[in-house]
Amino acid sequence: MKIITWFGTLTLDDGGKVVEWDMFSKDTDALAERLIQPKEADMDIPPAGFDIRAAAIECGFVASDDEYDNLLRDVSIRAAKKQISSGTPDMGIIQAVEALDDIDETANTLSERLAEWYGMYFPEVGLSSEPLARFVAKYGSRSNVSPDDRLYEKATSSMGAELTGLDEELVKGFAENICTLYDSRSRLEEYLVKSMETTAPNLVNIAGALIGARLVSMAGGLEKLARFPSSTIQVIGANRALFKHLRARAPSPKHGIIFNHPQIKNSPWWQRGKIARALAAKISLAVRMDVYSGGGLNESIKTELDAKIESIKATHPKPPKRESKGGSGKGKGEYKNKNKMQNKKAGGRR
Amino acid sequence: MAAKEVSSGVFEITERGGKQLATKNLVHGMSVYGEKLIEIEGCEYRIWNPKRSKLAAMVIKKFNIPIKRDSKVLYLGAASGTSVSHVSDIVSDGIVYAVEFSQRTMRDLIGLCDERPNIVPILADANRPQSYAHIVEEVDVIFQDVAQPNQSEIAAVNAKQFLKKDGHLLLSIKARSIDTAANPKKVFKDEVRKLENDFDVGFEVLDSRELMPFHEDHLGVMARVRN
């Protein structure tokens, strides 16, 4: 029997004794390469109970236990470093999605602060979030608002305090920082759209770039997403509702983050679950096409999806009749009789 | 301040009335993840928080930890290496094979391996011991903290390939990763029964205790292969 170890190939007799050996060269880098790719034709792994350390010493590959430890350690570290440095485009997408979320959170907090702060000086401004930040960054004090701005009237007649000197400098600088955040947010979005279109054109075609990117991020990679069943894709992002459903008698979630797809969001509630199911099915097909059949846009999935959604809308134009009380908007008429304990509200997005 | 050895290489440090677990620092002056370093009689100790480590919790729960100074340990589910670093302290004359599947945490683990002489990092799936059988030798102890639904199976296939006849398996079973819905007590019972009967390696469970209050819904198990 021929076996492979990290330091060479060995031939064992029936008693498990080494009778022949072929040592690799003692070069750390070459050994690390082999460590990652040990597959060699008709080689077995060492049988259980075989002492590979003793074999390495016996065959003269290393002289001592210490040398064995040190060399193996160096080789493994080198190999592990090689393995983790191979980044793929979907890793960039995941980071970008997370960065987007972080920016949203931060920008919101800062915008709220700005609204409070600037409200002292110009309470009638009537703007919030990005428009407010842009406005403050542009003008600073309301006395600087130009006559052709539509807020000019309000600015001149405002009951707010004067904003001058150091205060103005601070508030303006603060607003400028928020603007940079919004700028970086739109750059991230552009990047995501571009990057998604090249790595997963079919997914983008069905789900849209941003929802697609979010799915990839939550699955932990494009290939992982491709391995998910469509029922999982349907509820990714509705974790709380899903676990509540599994643990207690809460209704199953109908949609996770795919809820943000306009086809679901803009449909009446009784169609949403059905559309979510159809959409998830097509998303999983599209991702698999992107991952396994190598590039190229296939319009047929989109056509089928549109047809399916049309037929759902045609067969269910009216909300189902509700049973007496309770009706908490679950929409799935066919489940109602089966599960009468549906009055608990699920925690996440249903 | 005084240090009392409670298990090989593991010390209980009494400081201002409070007791803390610690290991002797193998690399002087280095704190791995921000843990406190304490010097007693010329010896530097690293505080070991049982809330961050299943193994430390097992020490406090009075498991008879079989890891010795010259032990060879296969550590499955090494993560970023917080616990691994303490095992590396304990086996100052031995070696730790640290298996981890996630590339992200492997990045941190490699940083640790660079600092310490006795850790061999392996980026692999613990479900497939054949993928690292050409690297790992027979070991005295397998420690497993993988939080996978098929935990006990992972323990069995690894024990079959790597565990010495008189070696020990230390296992942390996380009920929530086996069945989120079921009662943890029932999950623990099932898992122990599986370890004893279900695989071609039968285990004899020597000790099992819940790791409360340090880790919720976790069962610590110590076992050896039944001959």
C-alpha cells in the first residue's frame, strides 16, 4: 500500500512497516504547495495508528523530534497563508455590503444630531438626512442662503438664533463630514452594481444588484448562495421570524430580504407570499447559472418569472375572506384551517 | 498573590481574595487577545476567562483534564485561537494541531502561530479528516469545539484516524447548534448515546457536565475510546 504524507510518499507492507520511501525536497515553499494539494494518483492516506513522525525520522527526512516539529510548523503556516490569500470577487461584494450598512447606521446617527443642532438656528428648514447635510455644508448660517434658493424666504424670516463664528464653523464642518459619508455611500452602491453585473449577471437580472449583493453577503459567498434551496433564499434575513416559527407556533415567514424587491413590496399582502416563493425559486436558478454554467445572461428565467407573477396576480385579484377574528394579515388562506394558533405575531418581517 | 496548579499547566491565581484561572505564558510579555498578564515569583501568567473558553470552563467544572506538558493535541474548531493559545501554554513540550475551516478566523490564528513555536495551523473541514491525515500524527487528546449539528460524528471520525488507544476526547456540545427547537437536556442525552453507540468507534463517556453559568446550553464531555 502506498501512502502519502506531508514529507513524502511511503510504501508499506501488510504489517504496516515502511519498505520503500520517496522523500520530497526539504524546501518549505514546495512542501507547503504539496500540503495544500496532496492528491496524487493511487495514494492512500496513512492508516489509522500509523506513526508518521517515526516514519519521517526513520527515513532520514528529519534528524529529531524537534526538527520535525519546527519544519512541520513552518510548512503549515506557509500553506495556510497561501490558502487564505486567494480572494474572490464575491468577498469584495460582501465587504462592500457590510460597509454600506455601517455607513447607513453612522450617517443616520450623525444626521439626527445635525438636525437637532441646526434646528437651534433654523428650525423652519424642513429638511432632514442628506438634503439637510448638503444644505448646511453649502451655506452654514441661514444668513448666507442665496436669494435664488427656495428656502430664502424662510431663512430671512426664521425665528432661530444667529449662527456665527466658531459655532458656524463647527456645524458646517460637521455637515461636510456627513456629506462625505453620503458620497462614499453612493460610490459603494456604484461599485456593487458594477461588480454584481460582472460576477452574477443572472442574479442581477432577477433580483436586482443590491438585493442580489445582500443575498450573497448573507449567504457568505456566491457559491454558498447557489447551494441554498430556494426555500432558504425566500426567508434569508427573516431569521427571527423563522426561528420563532420553528420553536413556537408562530407562522412561517413569507419573505426575508427579498421583500425589498419591488415586485413583492408593491404587491398587495395576499399575493406577496406567493410571489416571494416564485421569486426565490427563480433567484436560486439564476445564481446557479451564474456559478456553474459560466457567464452569460439568460433572459428566459426573467420571462418565466414575469409570466408566473402575472398568473398569480390574475388568479388572486381579491384578498381571501378572513375567518372571524384574529386575522392578522397572514394572507395564506390555505393555511388558516390547518393552524388556528396563528394569532401570535412573528418577530421579523412577515 | 499565589499560584496553585489545579491541573497540569493550569493555575489558580488568588489575588485580593478573588480566584482566577491562568496558564504560564509561553511567550514572555505577549498578551494574545487582550487578557491580563500577571507576574508571580518571576513567572508570567496569562489570565484565562472561562466565559471565553469551553476548556477553561471545563477546568473550573472539575473535569480531570488529560492535557499534559508533553501532550500532542488535535484541536478541532480552533477559531481565532484564544483557547488554543492557552493549550499551547499548557503543552510547552508538546504540539497542538489546530484545525479551523473559516478563512477569516484563520487569519487571526496564523498570527498566533507565528508567535508561538508549538501550533500547527490547518485550514480544513473537520468533517473530512482524510484531508489532513497526511499532516497530523497520532495524538493524546482531541479537543473539539465545532458547534456543528453532526458534532459527535466529527468526533468519531477524527478519533478513529488520530486518537491513540489510551487517548482522550474532550468535547463541548452546543445544544442550540444541533437542534434550535428541542430541549437542551434531551439533545445532550441523545448526543451522549450517539457517542456511545452510533459509530464504528465506540466511546466510553468518563465525565459529562453542563458548562453553566459560563456557557449556556453547552455540555462538556470527556470520553475515551472503548476497547
